[in-house]
Amino acid sequence: MSDEGSLSQLRVPLERLQRLDPIRTWKVEVRADQLEEVKTPLRIGDVFVPSHHPVVVDVVLAKVSEGVAVNGTVVANWVAECSRCLRTIEGDALAQVEELFEENPREGESYPLGDEFLDLAAMVREAVLLELPVGVVRCPNTQECLEAAPEYASAKRKSGDEAEDSERRDPRWAALDELTFEEE
Ligand SMILES: [Zn+2]
């Protein structure tokens, strides 16, 4: 990894773009709370990026006549509570960014280009928020989720005497309990 790659900063010094041999890529990993400083936590409804989770920014910078074009990806790992079984689920928000930074930014169109720095924070933040899932969030595996749902567990408890046992068992294996094997 180059020295540019290891810089854990969202502020790109413009001087680096103006050198004879300018940097072209900016790959950094920051903690989500570095983006919270801008405004509020990275959250849409019940889906959020925990403060300590990494947000990976991998972009290509190009000087253009209007300013600096920034293209690449932003990836953040979100968590949420499954709306049916209430277990914690997680996923990656992968955002493609294609933005322009210019001296006189246009509202909703481009981002401001500072005198010395190109600050990626607002762009990264907005990119992540746009990719967080909205609406009802549930486990990817419907069968497991159904069996781990509180209604299912309580129904099973009423029907049998293995309540304590089923509580202790990892719900992820519940589906396996249903399987029967023909051979030894
Ligand atoms: Zn679930």
C-alpha cells in the first residue's frame, strides 16, 4: 500500500493534486463516528452504522475544468434488528459515488472545494445514508427467521417441555432440527 493509501483522512490536500506527479486515488478507512461529527449519526430508521464500524472510501480524483471530479465507492457495514425475529442483522451499504467538487458548489449538485482541502466527509456521509436499506428489514433467510421469531418460540414452548433447551440452542441451527437423515 502506498503512503497515500494509508492516510486515514477524509480531507485531501489540494496541493497533492497539483504536483507534477499528482495523486490519483484516495483510499481510506475511517470510523463511522468520524462522519458523525459532521451532523448526526449515520441512521435511517432502525438501520444504522455503529460508531466504531469502519467506512471504506476508495475513490479516484481527477482535476477537471470546474474543479475536482471524485469517482469510486464507499462501503459501510450497517446493523439493524430484524423486524420479525428481533435478532441483530447486518449488511454492507455499497455506494457508487460520482461527484464534482467546485469552488462555487451548486446546492444538491456539487460539493464545495476548499482553498487547501477537498473534504470528502459530507459526500461519504450522504452516500452511505442513501444506501442504507429503508422500510422493513428482515433476515435474509426467511425460514430461520420464522423459526426464531418470538411467536414461533412461544408457540413451541407451549407445545412441549423442551422450552429451556430450545432457548439455549443457537436459533441459527433451528432449521437443521427439522431435517431427518436417512442414513447413519
Ligand atoms: Zn429475522
